[in-house]
Amino acid sequence: MQLHITARHLKLTTAINDYVQKKLEKAKRFLDHLISAQVILDVSKQRHSAEVIIHAAGHTFTAKEESADLYAAIDLASENMDEQLRRYKDRHRERRPQSRRTVGRGQTWATDATISLADPVDPRVSSMRVLKLLPCTVNEAISAMDNSDSAHWIFLNRDNQRVTVVYRKPDKTFGVVESISK
């Protein structure tokens, strides 16, 4: 991140410069794609002000604070900026973790799971998922499908311990497919 410090009506010392740099290092914790930062320090009689402007990809953040002490004004502006960046990061982060997604009530799949197969997979296969099958009955699966927009529901049948698929047919009825083991 490129940093530019402007001092109005005061001499920019190395101590002030280092202090500002140290305070703006915290901003990098919140966003990785910070482009540049501009800090404007101003002194007028007994009033010290610090204005921090940070340019990020697609957004500009601004914080301006005043105090009787220059270092206190820098602290206040830095805290204000950190709060803005934290709120922005919270609003724009992914709500669900990438490695786990919930399919429906109690049914989850892991998208980052490693699947090792003895035979090579056909190149037309675009994705593979590992399901954690939770036990439920056919009626519970149908009611769960009614509450979601899923076209099928895969579960472990509580009645007979078989892997079962309930799917929605075009005529608004349901089909059931159960596995059998040899």
C-alpha cells in the first residue's frame, strides 16, 4: 500500500511519520486489496486534526478526527478507520464457509473433501461431493423437500438402514429409490 502524508502548519518529523505508518499497518489486517492511503495532518491554534483517506479496490474510506493533541487525533482517526474497514469486511465476507454447505435440514456435503478412486474418473464428470448421510424417514425427507427447492433428497433410511433417495417427479408426486446390498 502506497502511503502519502501531508502536514499543514507543522513540521513532519520522523516520529510522527513512523507513528502514522504504525497506525495504518493495522488497516492491512482488514483488507488485502488496499491501493493507497493519504493522511492529512493539520494544526490550527489549539486544534489538531488528522484525516485518513484509504483507497481500496472499488471503495474509498475516509475518517477525520480532531483533538487537542496531534497523536490523539491520529489515534482517533485510525480507530475510526479500523472500525469502518472491519464493518466493510464483515458485510462483504462469505456467510458460509467454502468447505461445507448445508443442503437442507440436517443434510450436509463437503465440497473440499478428497475423493480417491481406484478407476480413473470419466472426463465428463464436472464435480464430486461427499455426503454425510443423516438418518431420517421417507416422510421426514418429503417434508424437508417441501420446505426447500431441492429436486432430490439423499438420506439414510431410519427404518431399514439403507441409503435412500427421494426425488420430485414432474407430476408433483415423489419417487423413492433405495439401495440394496448383496
